[in-house]
Amino acid sequence: MNVLLIGGGGREHAIAEAISRSKREPQLYAVMSKKNPGIAKLCRDFLLEKETDIKKVVEYATSRNIDIAFIGPEAPLAAGLVDALEKVKIPSVGPKKDVAQIEFDKSWARTFMKEENIEGCPAFKVFKDERGLKEYIEELGDVAIKPAGLTGGKGVRVMGDQLPDTTDAYEYALSILEKDSVVVEENLKGEEFTLQAFVDGSTLAFAPCVQDHKRAFENDLGPNTGGMGAYSNTDVILPFMMVDDLEKAKAIMQKVVEKLCEVTGIPYQGILYGQFILTRKGPKVIEFNARFGDPEAMNVMPLLETDILDVMEAIVEERLEDLDVVFSKRATVCKYVVPAGYPDNPDSDKEIVFGDMGDAILFYSSVYEKDGKIYTSTSRSAAVVGIADSISKAERIAQDALENIIGDLHSRRDIGTRALVRKKITHMNKIREF
């Protein structure tokens, strides 16, 4: 089988690695905007091209007799790549454009949730201009401000250290309105978690829950990034969660899939990513993504025991309910190294030297190779993943590997540590009033 992978980041390296483990020995091809050294080594062939250049991607896919495609990032989904590949009879693990807008149009997504009575939707309003904007921000008092379009996980700002008061929130909203609509919603209080699932249009096969850490600096301080790292537990839930929290989140995602098909007439097939925040009143929805998270894919894909080719075929053939999708019951900790100054002023084009990774898995992200050496770009460089029978052991594996990566780099040492996990548990217990 000839498989085409779209994308060249850490998420896609994790997907490529899973495909390479398949007992069915598929031939892997890739389209990526920049050469990811890890993906390139796993490919029979690859094309360096913008993933959103639909015409060139389709031409490449047909020329390589691709049987099935896996779309990694959100931009080609928003550009309609799945629809275009279907026209040349190449099925894809990824939703069509009309249903992928659950991610790339936050105003549409919030309105959809409200109109379809989907649980977990916070109070919100969408603004296309400044009329009523200041008044609504002051009415809510404590707000989250979001651009309606794609921002790579870096556009959301919340009241607190990012936006000290409503005046700052209003000014930030105005800056967004210069080029996009803005979503203003209540600033939910709690602990965030990610739930991801393979979806065939009706059946969802869920991966273990993951907690991402978007803030650039330790103790969850600093600007938002694409994600500095994440961890998962040996159980499917995280230490601060209860089983009922998971069941409620699953029910929300199930209803989203059903209602998307009802509203658009198009089955949602691919990956659905639910970003939740666990509040006193249960899980609320921060956002949905139409693909795996990055870094969260690097936590769950190494745990996938079921052959990914079987999963991919079950998705596009709408028979996921007949397949037992199994993930190893082990804990994972993923930590990113990023260029110094990331995300605001990243110092790029600096050499990275990777030493002994020990028992950790190394995933390349936004780097490039020149004359046999690896260099940084302006985004996240590489990630290490530790896998063990406890979070603390997995964290030690990841951190030991991180210590052997040399360069002008920054990372968060605290992700997955006992202290930070305990802090999350204590925070959630206080919110629940235990």
C-alpha cells in the first residue's frame, strides 16, 4: 500500500513513525514545506512543497499511485485538500473542508455549538466590528479573546497575566479586528485536558487524555506557544480527572460528530481533537481541532498498538466500530526544545547537536538539515518523549534526553514533574471544593 503523509512537523513525524511500524509494510510518501529529517528517513520519496498547494499535492499523489492519505496539519484541511484528493479517488484520514471548519472558524464553531445545544459551550459573542465590543467585555468582566481564524495556537489571550484588565482585553480585541473577526467569551477557570479520537463519521475511537502546556515558561507563565510539552497517564484519564469527566467529554465529542453531519450533510472522518477545561461544573469546550494536536500526537501515537493502516482503512471505509483500537497503558511525557527567544523573538539558524537520547524517542519538528547538520528555524525545534509505567519515570527519561541536546535553545523542565502534577491536582480539588 502506498501512503501519503501531509505535513512536516513533530506531529507528522510521530504519525510517520507509527506508519513505519505497520506489519503491512506500506510505502510511505510525504509532502512537506521543509524537509523534516526524521520523516525523510522513513519515506520512499517526498516532495518539498507548500502543503496548501492543492494542485501540486494532488499531482504528486496521483503520480505516486497513492492509495490513502493522512493529513497532519490544519492549513491543508482548511484549503480543501481532502475534497480535492477525493475527486481523484484518493481517500484521506482528515475531514472535508465544510466540517473541518469546526477548527478553522472559531466563530462558526461557537455558533454551531450554541444552535445545536451541545454541552460545554461558554458564554460568548462574535464581533466583526467594534460595535458593542467594549460593553460586552465589561459585562463579562473576565474574558478570553480569540481570533476567529487559525493562529497556530498562539492567538488566544485571557484575563490575568496576559491581559491585566478589561481595557487591555478591549485593545487586544481591536487589534484582531484589523484583520479578522474576534470571539469574546467568558474566561473559564479550571484545568485543561485534551481528548483526541479517530472518527469514521459515526464511531469514535478515543486515545488517552493528555495535558498540553502552552505557556512558554515554567509554572505556566509567559506567552502562549504552539505547546511546550505534554503528559499522559497510565490510565486513560489524568491524575486530576474523574471517570465521569471523561465520559462527559466523550459524549460532547460524539454529539459534535453527529450534529456536524446533520448540519452539513458530510460525515466527519479523520481526527477530532477536543480541548477541554475541567471546571466546577464539569468539562467545558475551549476549542475543537480537526487533526491531532502537536505535541499531543507525540504522546499518543507511540502508544498505539493497533496497526495504524487498519485504523486508517476503517476510518475511510466507515467501519471503525468493527476494529478494536488499543493504546498501551503506559505514561508519557513529551518536552520540546525551542529556539532561544521563542515565541516572540526566536533566534533561528543555529546548529543543534543531538547526543544520546537514552530510552527517549526523538521527534524532529521545525528544523532543517544542511551539510549533515541540523539547524533551528523560528518555530519549535524538536521533542523528546519518555514512556514508562509512571508519569515521574517518563519525565525522567524525557529530561535525561533533553540534557543531551546542545544548542541555543529553551525548554521547560517542569512538565510532567511530581511537583507540577501535584499542583494541578491541588488546583482541581480546590475548584471542586474537595
